[in-house]
Amino acid sequence: MNKLFGAAALLLGIVMADAAAQGARYVSMGSSYAAGPGVGTRDAASRGCDRSLSNYARTVAARHHLDLVDVACSGATTDNILAHGQHGFAPQVEAVTPDTRLVSILIGGNDIAYVGNLFGLSCRAAGGSTCQVVDDAGVDRRLADLPAALDRVVDAVRRRAPKARIVLVGYLPAVAAADPGTCAALPLAPADARRMRDTTARLTDAFEQAAARHRIDVIHAAAIGAQHAICAAEPYVTGYRPAREPGWPAPVAYHPNQAGMDGIAAAFDAILGQQAQ
């Protein structure tokens, strides 16, 4: 048993070192929480995917001297990773090649209408008449389907790049886990705030369970953002009506800001076993 453990530990160490080696190919996949719309400077080449030049993947790649291929795209679902590209781009998984050594995946929120419901419930609380909200039963069905969808994504990455280290990235919380209260930047009815807190917890659990099933790393975004929800003094997520950032066509509500992106990047530093440079 000790010999087996020692061999497994040695193999893990080799994989970790390979993933963090200078020039290693790193593919970042996911939805807008990975792309970073409204953060820093917009990457014009990303078209409607609205990727930021200072999202967490760009920061990680620069710090660790990795060869980044950033294919994250705003609005993406697991289907957009596996089968149907967006805005003229191929499905995201096609960026994963046999020589890829690191892959980060942040996906699932759009599969269950996470941000969509944040908007819809806020619209409803503000007295809107055309607010789009997926009801509890619909969210339950989507959450029930999510584990299998995450499995398909991880399995597809492993088939394409058997030597790649895979890191699942969770969603930074909009509503604090310990306090479902609201504020001007989070105009939800108390019951809806509790509803979104519960949805965030269940989404987080789906990531934790997927990481455990596949024995891969996970960025605990819910813990990183626990003291930095929208109503906190230093939020990691923008509110319902944020100001438009220079260079972006419109304000981007309910999405990570630069501090949130930097918090996720710092967690990558710990995972890759290197100090930021």
C-alpha cells in the first residue's frame, strides 16, 4: 500500500510540474464568469464572447509563463463546449490538443439559468412586467442534469489530452451564504435572495462532487467569495446596475469584477504550487 501511495504521489508531482512548466499549453474553457466581460480591457478578437485581457486565465498564464488558448465565451453552456460553438468559433473542446497540459473549466451556470434568474428576479423585484424567471421545478430539473453534463465535459477533455491536468472552477457567489440579505446593488425580495443562495450552494456542490468523481482539482470559488458577495464592502461580483467600464459596449451586471478575477487567479497559484511573480 505504501509503495502504491508513493508511486501515485510521484505521478501527481510529475503531472503538477508538467502543467506548470514554462511554455506548457493551457486551455481555458467556460462561460462569461471565465471570459470576464466588463473587466479591464476587452479582447477585440473574442467578438461576442467578450473575453477580458485580465480575466483569471490571462493572469495565471502570465504569472506561470504558460501558452494560453482562451476559448471561454459569454453565454456558453456545456453544449457549447462539446458540440456547438458561438460567434463563429468552434466548440470550445476543440482547442484541447494532445499536447495540452492544463485545462480549466468554468461552466454550468447557464445550463441552470443561474445569472438569468438573478436578472429575472431582480427585474421582478423592481416591478418589471416582462421578467424572465425559470421556476423552481425547472431549476431542479436542470440541476439534476448538470452532473452528467459535467462528466461529459471532463471525459471529452481527458480523451483529447490524457496528460492534461484539469481544474474545475466554481462560480463566485452573488448572495452571501451566511446572510441572505439584500442591498441597493442586489434588489431581490428576501425569499428570492434565499432562493439564489440555495441555487449557488447546489451549483457549488455539483462542482465539488464532479471533482471528487474524477479526482481532479477544483477552485472553491464559493469560499473565495464568501466575504465578498455583492452587498459586502469589497464585492467580487458586480451588482444589478453597475457603471459601464471603459472600452465595453454596455454595463455587465452580476459578473466577476477585477478583484474577483484576481481572487480566482490567486487560488490557481496555490494549486500550481508556485508563488505569483
